[in-house]
Amino acid sequence: MRLCLLVLGCVIAASAWPVDQLTVRDHGINGWFVPQREGGLRWIGKAEAERQLEYYEAQEALEGRLSTNTVNFYLYTLQNPSTGQQIKATQASINGSFFNPKNPTRITIHGWNSNYRMG
């Protein structure tokens, strides 16, 4: 009887033992470890990530009406060396452009009060 109570006590204690959070966090399955600006990683669960994605998609839908980003990207390749092809940070825009990830990429940033058409 004492042995049975001892085993039962051990089972109850083991079930109440805190579970290491990293073992239940499966990166890419139920959430993601996201790099932070100040260094380190922050866990974002799947539900929170989906809420953030909905927010960003809603912001992207508003971009046509109100642009919060004044940065424009123009792609120049051998196929279009003199006329820049404006691309956005979307898969559809990149797939529809002359961008080839196998080629080296160079980024030119013009000065303040200049634009992409200036030499």
C-alpha cells in the first residue's frame, strides 16, 4: 500500500513538473523564433503570427490608396538596361520582373532630393 501511494505521489509530482517551453515550441510548425532588432530571438505562436499577417496584408491592400512607404524599387537588367522596371516586395511583382536570383544584385541609393532618373 505504501509503495502504491509512493508511486502515485511520484506520478502526480511528475505531471505537475514544469515542461521546458522549448520542447513544445516547434519552429515552423506551431510558431516561429523571430530575430529581434536588439538581438536574440522572440517566440511568436501561430495564432499571433496569423494576426500579424492579416494586419500586414490589410496594410498592403491600403497601399494603392495611401502609401506609407515612399521608397520605390526599380530593377535594371540586361533585358532592360535603360528603363527601370518598378518592383514591389511581393512575390507576384518579383516573379513578373526580369529578376534572376542567380545574378549578382547591386543596390544604388540616390541622395536626398535626387531620384532614380538622375545619373
